[in-house]
Amino acid sequence: MAGEKVIELTDDSFDVEVLKSTTPVLVDFWATWCAPCKAIGPLVDALAVEYDGKVKIGKVNVDDNPATPGKYGVRGIPTLILFKDGKIVDQVVGAVPKNQLDALLRKAL
């Protein structure tokens, strides 16, 4: 459930792909059964295309990868967390409009 510019993240790949990334990373914590996750999915895919080369966009399936959401206190999904230089810059919970996600990404650029 991800566009071609979106990286599928796992508990094993998270450190390398997100925490050690030289570019900012927006991580979408989601699950296949989550209706709001499905609603926000196309927005996340569109942002991955729009910000290609500036921000890396990845998705973590919380059912398949429980350690990473637990580590970052993800209690509700979708939760989108923006990382820069391995640290959390900001986060949003729930299906939010595209302009709110744009504003979130601009904080890291």
C-alpha cells in the first residue's frame, strides 16, 4: 500500500533508512485494517513524488513491525513522524489535510 517513491520500512531497516538518513524522513505508521490510514495513503504517495530528492517518505506497517512504533510511542494510527538528523522534528496523528502535511515537511527543509 505504497507508491513507488515511498519506502517500505521495517524494524530491521528503520535505523539505516531513517535515523542515519542525510535527508529528512517522514514516516507513516499504518495498518491494512485502518480506514483513516487508507484515506491518507494517496496524500502520502503524492508528497513522496512532490518532495522527491528533498524528503524521504516511508511507511511502517505496525502489525508487521511492532518494535518501532512501540519505541516511538505510537498509540493511534495513522501517526506521521518527521525525522531530521535522527531526531523527531514533529508529528501528527490522524488523517489530516495535505496542507497540514506540507507545513510539517517545510519545517525540515
